[in-house]
Amino acid sequence: MTEPLFAIQDLSVNFRKDQRLIKAVNHINFTIASGTTVGLVGESGSGKTTTGRAIAGIGPISGGDVLFSGESIQHFSHAERKQFRRQVQMVFQDPFASLNPRQKVADIIAEGIDNFHLASSTQERIDRVLQLLEQVGLPPDAINRFPHEFSGGQRQRIGIARALAVEPKFLVLDEPISALDVSIQAQIVNLLRQIQQAKHLTYLFIAHDLSMVHYISDQIVVMYQGQIVETGATEAVYRHPLHPYTQTLLASVPQADPLFEQQKPRVQFDRTPIPAGAALTEAAPDHWVLAP
């Protein structure tokens, strides 16, 4: 059996707030196979972004472990951690907030190229940036412009180009389309799919919009209150959602047919805390659901 690119093992992330212990992520387990996309979904506060940051090595880990190609990211040497930061990149939710407004696009994209000494000359640096702009569908003259001169979708393309500049293996895409107009969202998702196929990348796609997650993901992981409540192959989860929370998320996705939208059943979900000791059980092959 092929070793997964990432194995998340009993991962927990806790925070202190007003002397209270907040269990943002509570003993979760899943794997990410090389070349695939895992969709990590849930409402705000479910723990999905905290999970993504822990996997990317830029967030705390309170318990458990994250294995990258079989090695614990917590035990990397300085050299190994530097290499890991090159191989694992993030694309953030707000493209404007994640770009330095005082830098031109050339310098924003070339930040990783400079940090990892990937260009041997100024001309090679420029050539690399121009290639990246072309890959994300931006014109060459974008190179000397500032972030405020672009639309939200164009800024997100710049963020994607910046992440690709260091030739990573894996991208954590933290709600990369939620701040964009609906008309632009599909364009960005299509771009991400094209890039993945061309470069053989692996994605963790974090979102609350299940329609886009369905479109791009091979596997779905549904989080609620810091725990995984359901996980499985995308089609299995979408066609046969087993946990009431997953059913609620899917029921909230608007349908193009007004009559269907009007007639579809309303799902009631009890938002009481998940009971202690609840564990995932395999309801069908590779389709797991949280059961008390």
C-alpha cells in the first residue's frame, strides 16, 4: 500500500481563552494521498483552518502528530523544516490581506524564489515570475503593478502564483474562494484543477461551500466542534450523507431548480455538544461516521 503524503494522527490543538481550555481540534485522524484533493469542510469555528495550519507547520500542535512522507513534522531538524516549508505552501482566504500592499507583484511572487535561492540571476528571477503569471492567467504587465490595482480574483491568482513559485508538492487552500464573487469562484477552482494536473500537486481544500468542494475533491472530511463527524470518498458522502450535520450542510446548498429548492426536505440538527467517547465507525467501505 502506498504511503500517504500526509498522515494526521490523533491531532489535537488547544487554546486558552479567559482561563478556559478551548479544544479547537480534538483527536482527529485522516490521511492525504499524493496527487489527490481532500476537502475539509465545516462551519466557522469547526476547527478546519486550525487543522490546516497545523498540517502546514505554521500552527500549534497540542497532541498527536502530523506525518509528512512518514516523518513527524514536530521532529524535523532545521534543514528538514526549511525543506518542508518549501514543499508545503498555503493560499489564504483573503487575497488582499495576504499580499503586501507596498510591494509590486514581481517581488510578492519572487519572495520564495529569493528565500530559497531558486534564481541564479536577476533575469532568471524575472523569467520565473513571468512564467508563473502566465500559469495563473495574468498578463506580463502585472509584474510591475501593486495589489490594489487588481480585482479580488486577480489578487487570488497572485497568491496562487506566490505559492507555486517554490515548486511545492502540497498546497493548503484555506477557503481560497469564499471572499470572491460567485462568478469568479468557478474560474479559480478550474485554475486550481488545471495546475494540479499539470504539476501533480496534492491539495487540502478548506471550505464551507460544499458545491465547490464536491467539484474539486476526491475525499471529504467533515468537521464539527473540532472533531471529524464524517469522512469518505466525495461521491459516497454526497450521495449518502450519514451524519445529521453533513446532511444539514448539504441541505443548505442552494439548488438551481426553484421547485426542487422549495420542495427539498428541511434537515433538523441537534447542536448539543458531541458526547465524550464518540468514535468514528465504518458504515460502508472507507465511509466513516461519528457514532456515540
